Amino acid sequence: MSLWANFALGFTYLSPLVGVYSLFAVALSTGGPPSIWWIVIVACGQLLVSLVFGEVVSQYPIHGGIYPWARRLWGRRYAWMAAWVYIWAMIVTITAVAEFGAGFVASLLNIELTANSTLVISLGLLLLALLINFTGTKWLARIARIGLFAELIGVIGVGLYLLIFQRHHGFGVFFDTMGTAGEGSYVPVFLASAIAGLFLFYGFEACGDVAEEVSNPARRIPRAMMMTILVGAVSALFSFAGYVLAAPNLEAIVAGEEGDPIPAILEASLGTVGAKIFLVVAVIAFISCVLSLQAAASRLLFSFARDGMIPGHRWLSRVTAGSRVPANALIVACTVPALICVLIWLNDGILVAVTSFAILGIYLSFQMVVLAALRQRFKGWRPAGPFSLGGLGALVNALALAYGIFAMVLLATPGSSGAFLTDYVVHIGLVVVLVTGLLYLFVARPDRKSTAPEGDAVRVAEEIRARTGQHRV
């Protein structure tokens, strides 16, 4: 992969189009138009996290992302839990994107969206992504680039058009709470609308999941991760702002009277033909997003299995002779989401239950790496890869951890509906994943079967400096 292809992989995983479309109505009905500022806040916070990740992957440009980073910064058991949580969060995210993408495909093909059609289309998207991934890294890179262009057209292009030609409101609306706080303070309402940004800005770490398939990864992957966040933030801002300013019925959306307002906004602004063209672009973006998610999940599974840390590790760690991809890990990254799709078909009410913990799980995995990096700095680690923050590293690392804790507190705050399952579904899902992971870790003891390096960040950095002639500063 080139820098451009690696960036495209991370960007299509992050997918501003998918994120904004999924969150638009929820964000507006919770916090009104000012919820757009969470896109800026979270982008800044996640940029700090990407800088920490960049230093780690620059020293360790190897497959798997979260798992090998946590292992080399802390140890085997710690890495097991970080990767276990992250694997399930990614698998659930693949399921959710396929399910949401089914609605776009059905609209494009004029298919009635029922439980049966949703299942068939979702399984079709998963299978299509699997077949493309089987062909190898070059086709993955090509489709990711196509998805990148589709994303940019769908979010920046359409967003700019709506901003310039279809604006029904002034920019001052982004400072108008529109009554969402009622008679009380707006601060709790604004904090509750943080989902507008928190659900959007992950996926950049996928650039590091495929490190061994990237040319000059120690230099290019940190740049690709930062590019993913910066371009994603600009794209999401244009898209979100365009929909808000072009909405002819903004008050009804904020009041929660329209659960899926974007199709109506597009048809009113672009016409029937224009809306169809947008659907084509959106379907391409969804396919590319599923493709990137599968690729990232399979590389994490492969990295986990290569170290003997997961059941069936010998089978999962096999690489095909021709295309050089972890085919068996790809099959798992397609099959498990497909099984969850079947469960959703049997009971569509569990879609929220199985996906709610994903975002908190991903943030938890991220912060486990950030915490491990800060711990190593206290032990004397000075990153020795080509990408380094130098003297600012410790400060950036501490700020990234503080941001992550703040984000997790927001995500873990229970709802206020009064229904226990609804208010605590995020906690229940995360506890189930954590408990099952801990049980396997302490019963099966996969860490005893693995001899791969661990906790060697300081030693490896010193060896690199000795080999390359870098001076201690």
C-alpha cells in the first residue's frame, strides 16, 4: 500500500458519510444545531490519540494495531484484554454498517425494506466485501480509493452544494439551542449530544492494522492516521452543516418528529434524480466501509493468532500463497457478523443492544494503549521510530489520556428513561465482553502459549538508537 491507499483505508473505515447519516437525527434531537461543535472537539481529542499511536507504530510497524502496540508497551495479558474488547467492537461495527447499508441499497433498487430484505442485503454486502478482500491487498487498496472518492463527493461535494445553493437558515443557527434545554441549563444537554462526534472519529487506527502491507510504514502510517482525522473532520463538518442549513423542517427534526430526515432533505434539495445519484455514491461508501472494517478486523485476528493468543490460532494465522492475505481470519471477520445479522433478523430489537457497547469498547481499547505508552514514558521510553514528538511526547500523551477518560465518562453515563435495560445496555454489553475475556484468559491461559516479545519498548528504542546512531536528548 502507498500512503494514499493507506489513508483511503482508514478514511473509508472512519466514513464520515456513514457516521453523519447515522447520527444526524439523534444529535439534533438531543442537543440541537450546536451539537455540530462536538465534531471539532472530538477531532482534536482523537488527533492527540493518533499522535501517540503514530509514535508507537513508527517504532513497531507490524500487523494488528491495538494488540501488538499494547503487548510491546505493557505485556501479554494486558494486550489480550485490549485486543479481545477491540475485536468484538470491530465485529459488531461490521454488522451495524452492513445493516445500515442495507437501507441505502434497498432505496437505490426500489426494494421494500423488510426484515427479510435487510438480512439478504446485509449478507450480500458482507460476502461482496469478503470476495474483494480475498483478491489481495492491491484490490483492497483500489476499492478503498474508490470509496474515498465516493466519501468526498458524498460529504464534501453535497455538503458544499447544500451550503451554497440550498441554505434555508443562517449560520447563527449553530448557536441556537432551539429549546432543547427546556427551562434548565444547556450544559447537560450539550454533553448528552457528544455522540455526534464520539461515534464518528475512530477507524484511523486501521491504517496501522495493515502495517506489513504498507510501503515504508514507519513514516507513512502516522501521516495517514492524522490525515484520516483531519480530512474526516472537514468532511463531517461540511456534511452536517449542509444538512442542517438546508433542512426546510429543522424545527421538526430538533423536536424529534423525524427519525430519518436526510432522505427528505436530499430529495427536496437535489430532486429525485439527484437523490438517486447520491444513493449510488452512498452505497459505494458503505461497501468500502465494510471492506475496510473486514480487512482491519482480519489483520487484528491474524496478529492475535500469530502469537498463539486465541483459539484456533494455527488456522487463523495462515496466509494464502497467492494473494498473501489471512484468508481464514477474513472468513471469521465475515461469518461472525453474518451470524449476528441472522440474530437481528430473528429479533430486530437486539440491534441496539449488540451495537451499543461497541463505541465504548473501542474507546477503552484505545485508552489502554495510550495509558501503556504513558507508563513506558515514566520508565524512560523515548520513541525511536522515524515519527517522534520529541520533548512534547509526554505532554501530548497525558492530554490524550485525559481526553479519553473524559470521552469514556460521557459514553458510560446512564440514560434517564427509567428502563434499566435501555439505560444500562452499554454497560451490560461491555461487562459481558470483559467477563468472558477474563474467564478465557485465566482458565485457558493463552499467554503461557505465546513467546512473542512483550514490554520491550525501552529496550527496543535503545537498540534502534544504538544501531542508527541517534543521540540521547
